[in-house]
Amino acid sequence: MHTLISNLRYALRGFRHSPVFTGAAVLTLALGIGGTTAIFTLVHAVMLRSLPVSDPGRLYRVGEGDDCCIEGGPQDRWGFYSYNLYERLKAAAPEFEEVAAFQAGGWQQSVRRERELAARPLYSEYASGSYFSMLGVRAFGGRLFTPDDDKPSAPPVAVLSHRAWQATYGSDPSVVGSTFFIEGHPFTVIGVTPPGFFGETLRSDPPDIWVPLQQEPMINPEGSLVHAPFSAWLRMMGRLRPGATIAGMAPRLTGVLRQWMEHDSGYPANWMPDVIRTLPKQVINVIPAGAGVTEMREGYGRSLAILLSVCGLVLLIASANVANLLLARAVVRRAQTAVRLALGASRRQIVAQALAESVLLSVGGGIVGILVAIAGARLLLTLAFHSAHFLPISPLPSLAVLAFSFALALATGAVFGTIPAWFATRTHPAEALHGVGRSTSDHSSIARQGLLIVQAMLSVVLVAGATMLARSLDKLQNQDFGYQIQGRVVLDLHNPPATYTAPKLAALYRELEDRLNRLPGVRASGLALYNPLTDNWGELICVQGHPPGKIDAESGASWDRVSPNYLQDFGVSVLRGRAFTTADNETSELVAVVNEAFVKRFFKPNEDPLDQHFGLDYPENAGTYRIVGIVRDAKFAGFELDKPARPMFYVTLAQYANYPQEGMKKFELGSHFIHAAMLVTNTPTGVLEPLLRRTLAELDPNLTMVSVRTMREQVALSFDQERAVASLASLFGIVALLLAAVGVYGVTAYAVAQRTNEIGIRMALGANRTRVIQLVLHGAFKRVVIGLLVGLPLAVGAGRLIAAQLYGVKSWDPMALSVAVVALGICALVATLIPATRAAAISPIEALRIE
């Protein structure tokens, strides 16, 4: 211990006398350690952190699948359930102490506190009465709802999140017990959740308010999901009893599922052959849920892995840089080391001293790196979730992350300190005291040049990869979406209250569209169920005269409900037939417009789709719509934007289909409660927003606007994750180039200093300044070129690893590889010219006097 303290004091004294060296080494390491810690902060929050609830280790999810929809149907790996299937599975899982169902994904509801004039949109979640007790959550104020509150006859109650209570209602204690109107229906807020609780799912904009499941039919009477026999809209989670295990639970629940699907699901008769055929593939897995529903882990895991790899490469470059600095420092101190060896110091003591210096530097870099990590994590969250109102992820490192950062600093110090420590023991006292250290033959020169090659190689990989990601993002954002982006403003509306009847809705929409058209600077407007890149509604298609479609992705199509001029005003061009007109109203024949992909999927090449009929879900509905037009493919769904446009059809807002099925009647009415509007205008959104809010409030105080954006902003919003990865990868690529340039400069400057005598002799023998500069450049670029030759194949390999993240860019993209070569070449040239010009300015007489 005494020796360790002595070594540390000696190192600190040396650092105090070399502030430039110390500052450069600490800042270099801070960039590498800080960047890696920043990404690990998010990795820990998204991938590793447990829910802030009681004993999360006993929580299990029933089903892991995440690929379904409200319409229902076989899911293969199940994860979403109807209410009646949830009840059946719950009864078949006695190993659970408590079981809860909760809405998959949040909705926004119009919420107005009593005595408030205007409603506001709040993120809501329906949950069973056992939800909070199953999670082990206690109220911050008031109480949380229980199974007694989750009954059709129970008084309507709701629970507010702590953040909403604090941020939206100013921490007003009178909120508990007061009346809130949700979609126009009175509810009593009975409690507030504890601080830090965001629900069972880590996501941006978590629930502001929770409502018992059995109150859903009151809020949504026509399209109630609780009473829908096979609508898959709930997830399921349970808390295991003490001493119980999940062994055998999954096969048992799978059996219950298959029995329900075959006999009690209520699936349409035309679905049943496919349902029975796919029964062996239908499974329920029971998985740990200590981290909750990990949809963010699945969505962001690959991107975080890429960024963590990028930061790891930057850390390697930084370590190589500091190792080079320490090597140069060791060579300068060879005479001092030789004296210590001559006076009896052991090689072990020399190595311990060198390692103490490197570890101390890395710890200093780690401390400064914490600040870099906080800034980096904050930057990434801002880039990836800049449209979110709230994100329950802190950029501040947790204790686990701090422990990781400290361990990383120690490991980094040990790694980059090993080579200088080893070279320190290679000093021969006699040679060092005779000045051999000023020649070009010291043992460390090969190591320094090798480290320089490694820096150049890794820099090429980073810059090429970052360029590929940036070019992919550019191609994604500027692709042809099939409609006009410029001069279009999109409104995300909260749908009208469910109390509206069909005639009242029609009158509301006519009045709304008329008022929007009269706003200053608005040239045209349109209404829609949803705007492009915001949602996706899909149904099984039944074409008249064709065999019934199977229940699979190839038999369905996306669709949207729009006002007559919506598609034309959005720039969706008609290829054949016609677009909608005002004559397509509630008294005329039901018509539809389809896109090119729809025609390719559902009609043969020799079939003319115009005037053909199709319908939804049931064969008896096949004659519902007549196709009157074919439009260009346009990307409306808010996902898979790197793939071709989905088959899609459009129907008009004014028309209602009279379905014979009770469920389809509710579905048809529900689809007329729109969520979107579009304006053709160049007026800034900041000017439009107050006008729009006033317009909606005048029509109905319960009508609220969630957001108003230009279509360009909506496109950018769709690629937040890709932009965050590309931006940070580019930032780290620049850092890598700068570190590589510093490395080139350091090695070249040291080489020039070592060869001062040689350069003086050359100049005395007639070499001019140009020749000296060429000599220095040749020596430096020889290592850089080797790094390029090794780095380019590695860059292509890295491109293949991130190929899934690329759109329209090859893993061997010539532009990306060229940018990497040119960028590194320019940085190396600038870094080399500085010591080269200094070498050319050496006076031969002064150079010879140095020896």
C-alpha cells in the first residue's frame, strides 16, 4: 500500500509539471470513455433496468408477440388478447397471485376538469382493476383503483399519473376527489400514482391517466372493444405466487388458446379453415417481465448496439493516442529511467510506476467523461425523441452506470498503459546515458507507428460507416412518398366525442372544412381518418368473383377514409378512372379508389379493376365498394418506410356502408370519427396554431388538437431514430478523425525531433526545404496508407453488419469509402505539414549543435 501511494504521488507530481501532456491525455480519454458511458447509460435504461415497482422479479408476461392488431386473427406467437380470452387465460393460470390486463399502446382522450372551459388531450390507458396491486404500486395521494372499481355498475373513477398531476395540474391537492370529463363522461379522480411510475411499458409519452377496463364501453359505446369477441387489444401480465414456478404454464395456456380459437373465438366462418390450418403454429410463451413490456428494447436495441460499437472504436482510438503520448514521454524520460535502474530500481517497480500513471490518467478521463456522458446521453435523447412531451429516461448515470464507467476507466488505463510500461523496462542504462535515445533506433518507434496505423484503420471504418448511415437517412427523407411534401400542413386531432351521431358528424365535418378553408393563407383543406406517416388501418379484402382470401398478410390492405378533395389536394395523382367528388355522398353508390399495389395484389394482369367490387372481412361483403379510380402508390403507413408502398384503398368520409354484421356496423361508425386534417398553405405553423385551436373550440369545446406540423416536419419525425444514429455516428466519426490527426501529428513531431541531427546534415549537404517536407510527409503517409489499405476492407465488412439499417446504400458504397479516404487524407496532411514545415525551417548549424 505504501508503494502504491508513493507511485500515485510521483505520478501526480509528474502531471503537475506537464500540464499540456496531462490535459491532452485526460481530454482524449474523456471523449472515448464519456461517449461509451453515454450509450451505456441508455443501454442500461432501455435494456437492463427493471420497472420501479415492488419485487419485479416475480412479474411475468403472458405472451411475447407484438405483431397484431385490433381486428384480431391468428398471431402465431401471441401477445395480444381480447377481453374474453384474457378472462379464460387468467382462470387457467393459478400459479399467479394476481393477473392484470392492460391496453396495448396508449390512446389520447379528451379530458376536461370540472369548471375548465376547454378540454386537453391526455394519454390514457385502460387497465383491469388488479393492475396496480399486481405491479405492487402504492398511491402517492388518494388511492388506486381495485377490482371493485372495475365493474360495469361501479361509479366511474380514474387515476392520474404523478407527472400529469404535477405538470398539468400544478400539484393541486384538490385534484383527488374532483370530477374530470373524459370524452364528455364524468369520472372521479381517486388517486395519484407515485413519482417515477410510468406504467408497465417504457415509452415516450407514457399514460397520464388510467381508467378501469369496464368503463371503456361507456366512453366508446358504439365500438366497444371490451365486448368485441376477438379484438386483440390487451396485453396480460401476472405476479407469481411465492414458491410457484412457471413450469408447464405455457403449454397449458397454449392449449386453452387453441381450444378458444377453434370453438369460442367468434371468428367469421370464412376465416375458420385458415384458423384450423394454422392452429399448430399458435403458441403462448410465458416470459419474465421484471423490465415490463420491452417494446423500446426491441425498437432501439439494434441502434444502441451500433452506437455502442462506434463508441468502442472511438475509445480504442483514444487509447492508442494516449499510448502514443505515453510512449513518447517514456522515451524522453529514458535517461531518468536509466538512472533509476542503475541505482537499483527493479523492472517491476518501473512497470508499476508506468501503470500507475496510465491508470491515474484514465481515472481522470473517466471523471471528466461523466460530464461528456451526460451531455451525450441528453443529445441522443433529444435527437431520438424530440417530438415527445415526456420521456421517462434520465440522462444522468445511475450507480450501475457509474460503476461501469469506473471499471471501463481502469481497464482502459491498464490496456493503454501496458505497452509504455513494457518499453520502460527495455531501457539499457549505458545506452540511455550515452544519448542513444535521440537516434531513430529506439525500440518504441515500431509500437508508435503500429498504433498510428491502428488509429488510421479505425478512423476509416468509423467515417465510412457514419457516411453510409447519413446517406441512407438522406435517401429515406427525400424519397418519393407519392404525395406533395412542400406547402402541406397536417393536423393531428383528437376524434370527436363518441356521443356524436352520424348526421351530427356530417354537419360537424362540413362546418370544420368550411372554417379551415376560410383561415388566412389557406388555399385548400381536407379531412381524413389519419394523415400520412401517422397510423395504419388494415382489413382483409374480399374481391367479388374471386375466392375468399386467406388470413395472412397477402390478403389484406391498408385503407383510409378521406374527404372528397383530400387526395387531389395532397398531390396523389389519378392514373386511371376518377377521384372522389362531392357527388359521392350518403345517397350515392359506395365507391373506392385503390392504388397500384392494391391492383397488383388482388387482380390478374389481364383483369381491369375499374368497376370491380370488393368488400371487407366477410365474403358476403364482397360487393360493398365499386372501384372508380386508380391512384399512384403513396406511403401512408407510419412504418416500413424503407419498403415499397403497401396495397391501399380509400373511401369517402360522406358514405356509410350498411353491413349485416353487428361488429362491422360498429367498425364502420367508428371509422367516421376522424383524427386528421390537412391544409394547403405556406403559413407558418406558429401562426396557424392559435387560429386552429380557437376554430376547434368554437365548434365544440371537447374538440382538441394534438399537434400541427408541416409535412416536412412529419417526414423528419418519422426518422428520428435513424437521425439520432446517423448524427451521433457522424459526430463520433469527426472525433475519430481529430484523434487520428492528433496521433499523426504527435508521432510525426516526435520523429522530427528524434531526427533533428539527421535533417541538419541533409540540409548541410544540399537538401532544400521542399525535399525535407517531402521526406517527413513520406514517412508519415506511409503509415496512413497502410491504415487505409487495412481499414477499407474492414469498412466494407462494417457496412455489411449495418446493412439492415441502410436504405438505398450498399455496404461497399463508393461515396462513403471515398469520403473516408479523403477525410483521413486531409486530416493527416494538415497534421503532418505542421511538424514538416518546422523541420524545413531548422538551421543546419543549430541542428548539428544539438548532438
